[in-house]
Amino acid sequence: MKIVVLVKEVPDTYGDRKLNLETGLADRAASDTVLDEIGERALEVALSYADGHADTEVVVLSMSPEAAAATVRKGLAMGASSAVQLVDEALVGADLGLTAEALAGALQHIGYDLVIAGNESTDGSGGVLPAMIAELLDVPNATSLNSVEIAEGEVRGERASDHGTMQVTATLPAVISITERLPDARFPNFKGIMAAKKKPFETLSLAEVGVDAETTEASRSIMISLAEKPPRTAGTKIVDEGDAGERLAEYLVQNRLA
């Protein structure tokens, strides 16, 4: 079985996150970058299955700048068989639609039985990319799974709904996304880090995956304005002098909170 895991380099959750006010793009120099935690959990699902099935190939796939290669390589150190990085200048500023098209093209190029992704990244938080990719590939899609069981020819899992939980099954090939309910990812050990240097690492362009860069716009969404979030100001402090209730009620009314 060939399992492809979608991973992404993102700004460190605990670091500063800023937008370039001229381009509207994330300022990658504002903080350290890391492999997204939800992507690591998705990789752990694949590696856990591979631990018990020797004929399983686990590939990490990332659409990212060339400079992100070291971050993507962490997936190899964790235990993935190989890595594929989609790099192209035409993808700078890509929105979700273009990202889905590019990744779908890459998946068709490298082949897959099962694609595993996180439910949403910690930077863009779009939450729709796995479903968009499945639609483009015309394969079943099971989203936001709290548990995953991979079997011969199908994948099963539990999905929460507003009124309970659902047990869902999809025949392979398929695309699934997982939530933070899945186990934490394993840490790369020294042996894995050394082995990662010798594992296959392929870099692809849009042309190589069948997406026409000549007619591709960097973003199909139009940004009409951009402004930096104003600094937080001190809130209103109400000291009880016998009329705190009335003053609080007035404050709520004035700010349309009541």
C-alpha cells in the first residue's frame, strides 16, 4: 500500500505571526518555521500502520518554498520512505483552489492508495483542502476523523457530529483528514535523522505534475485591502461603588453586547 501524507511548513505556533502589509503574504522571517503539528499526527497514522505492514510505502508531500526542504525532511527522519516537494514560483501566494489543484496534480503524478491530511493547518486554517483534493481526484473523502483504521481495500474511522458520532468507511483509493484526537507524533531519533539523508527526496514543478504554469495565476482570490491589527488597548474597569450593576448594563448596551 502507498500512503501519501500531506505536510506543511508553518510559522511556529508560539512565535510571532505577521503579514507583509505590501503583499498580504505571511512574513516567514518573523518567526521560526516548523512542520505543522496536525501534519505530524497524520504522518503518525501512516507510520503506525506501516510498522505492522512491511509492504507499506509512506510518502510525505508538501507544497512549499525551496527553503522549506529541511523542514519537510523531518518527515523522513520520523520514518517516511520518501519525500516529494512541490516548488514553483507560480505558487507564491496561492489560494486554496490553486493549492488543491497543484497537490492533486502531484498526487496523480506520484500515485497513491490513501492520502492522509490534517483537518486544517495552524496558519491558514482553511479546513477544506482535503475535500477539494478528493473532488479533483474523484475519490471518496472522509473528513475530520477522530480515529482511523486502515484495512485492505478500505479505510474506516469515527467522525463527530453535532448530535453524536458516526462510523464512516471509504473504499480505496481515498482521501481522509484527521483531528487532534489522534496520537502525538513520534520524535525522530538519531538513527532516523541519519537515515533521512539517504532517502529519496524529489522536487517537482507545476509543469511536471501537469498544471499549466503559463495560465496559472498566483491567487484566484482578490485581496481588496490589508491593515495591521491595532495594538490592544486597556479595557474599561468598573469599580463597585454601589452602582456597578447599572454601569455594567450601560456598558453592555453602549457596545451592543446586550
